[in-house]
Amino acid sequence: MCGRYVTPDEAAIERFWHIGLHNWRSRILPAFNVAPTTLVPILIRTADGILELCGARWGLVPHWWSKAAPPSLTFNARSEEARRKPTWRDSLRSQRCLMPAQGWFEWNENEPTRNEAGRKVNQPYFIHCPEAPVVAFAGLWSTWAHPSGSALLSCALLSKAAAPSIAGIHHRMPVVLKPEHYDAWLDPATAAEAVDQLIADSREDLVGYPVSTRVNNARNDDATLIERLHTGTHARS
């Protein structure tokens, strides 16, 4: 389960997707330790075909949700079951988005270490694509009308079995789309079978390296969190 990731800065998103400031519905600062329920950047295709960048709550609230409080643990959607689950199926059918990222963090359950306080924890890793400083997770979005009358835009990322190169760190990973598949992913007219194929054919050119346990605290948010941890016992790359 991907529960923390790194978002690019505005300039990187603008260059990568060739969008200008007029395409930004909201401005979102880059973050090195994005946690669920926070505001994250997503790219959607509007009805008139414009690629628009919006801020969305990371933790999807389906349009039919009737309670005053949003549901919990809806920031990841298992791609293998998303089409069958009520929480995800409407968004997977016609409300798909891109979630720009530099990479994400996972914790290796088979590699115990100590945090700054001396407590035993699992070793965190930063996972990324060396050939691409900016990638896009396959995302789902929804607009929910709160009982108070306000509207909330929210999102979730799709996950799949980990690529062989990082399976030793964690058994799951986000679906990282190939750039040539972005348009088809965003197009609500793309057939269900084709959507499934985009997921199956997503990127696997990924590597991971150990980082500081400071990432365990969501209040820590700076570039040192993605620096490689150099010790004699960590050689994974």
C-alpha cells in the first residue's frame, strides 16, 4: 500500500505536460512527504478537451456517500478489484485522472531498523524511475456534495502487484502509467478492456533505495527525505 509519496513542483508539471498557468484551477505547493487526506495535484481532461490541473483530497469520497464524515482508507484502490467495488467502479469507468509524482515511499517489513528515538521500525525506501524525474500514477477522481452544500474533489491511486525490481521492498506498488498511455487513460470513452490493458502494461522500470526514518513522521517535509541512506548494510538500488 502506498501511503506516502513525493509531488513535483509547479515548474516540473508545467514542463512535463506543456500546460500554462491558465490550466491551473488551484495552486499546490510541492511536497516531499504527502500523506493521505491532504491536498494533492491531479490532472483531468475537461469536457471541452482541456488538460486541467486541480487540487484534490487524497482519499476518494464517492459521489453517493451519504455520511457527513468522509470514508477512511480510500487513498489506494486495488486495480484487481476496482471494477467490482462500489467505492471505485464509477470513477474507474469515466473519471480517471493522472497524479503527478516524483516517486513514493514503502517500508520493508523484512528489514528492521531503528528510528531517531531508538524505536524499532521497518526500513523506509524511496522508489522512483531513474529515467523519469516526473511520473504519473493512474488515479481516480470523484466530486462529492457534502451535506452542508459544499463540494469536495477527491482522488485515489490505483495499485497493482510490485514490479520484479522492487518486489523485495514491498509486494504492492502504484500503477505508474507510461506517457504514451496518458491520453487513453484520461479519455472517459476508453473501453473497459483497454483500461485494464493500460494497467497491465504500466511502467516497471523502477528502483528503490533506503532513506531516513524521518519520513515516518508526516510533519517532516523536506528534500533530505529522498536522499539515499549510505550505510554498509544497505546496497539495494
